[in-house]
Amino acid sequence: MLGDVISETTGKRLVRRVLSTEPPTVEVSFEDSGTMTGIAVSGFGTYQSTIRADGSIYGEGQGANITADGELVTWKGSGQGTFGAGGAVSYRGILYFQTASKKLAHLNASPGVFEYEVDASGNTHSKVWAWK
């Protein structure tokens, strides 16, 4: 069952790099900002996506969010996606968090289910819900 929203961020794709053509595999890095459990954060991450024979996408990534007072939350995750108009991409998947922060420690035991959108201009929007 989905619970409360863990985070919502917007940002920008920074780099795309082709790692392989057989199968087509791309690495993407991004930066974003928004809120995590109501706390302002800035973040960054990198994911690697492989285009499957049917045109769908499978990706795995990792990254971090940092609060204004310097507390760190890292994440690893995976998702599946599809291409949209003009090179837009839409993903759905799961994230696993890790932090030493006392005020964010509840994230260590709560996977997050996410929606991640990248428009044709490289603008990103992410929303993550607790998976209970």
C-alpha cells in the first residue's frame, strides 16, 4: 500500500552518455531540489538505462539528497520506463534510502515508490511515496 509522499523534486538533466549500442545503454546524471518529508533538500544522481527490444526502458541508479543543515540521505533504485514525444522519458520504480540523520531515520526502513519524468528539454520532476 502506498503511504504519504516522501519527496517531490524538480531539476535538470545534466549529462547523457552512451555506454553501449548492443544493447543500447545510456548513463544520465541530474541535479534537483525540492522537499523530503517536508524538509528542503538539494540532490543529485546518476542512472544507467538499457533500451529493451520492445522499446521499453529498464534503469538502475543511485544518488543523494542533502538538507540545508548538511544531513545526507543516499538512495539506490531501479525502474522501468517508456519514451515520450521529443525524447521525453517516464519512469516508475522503487528507491531504497540510507541515512544517519536522526530526523530522517524513518527512511531507512521505508522503501519509496517513485514517478520520474524528464521532458524533451531535460527538465525533471520526481515524486516518491512511502511503500507500507
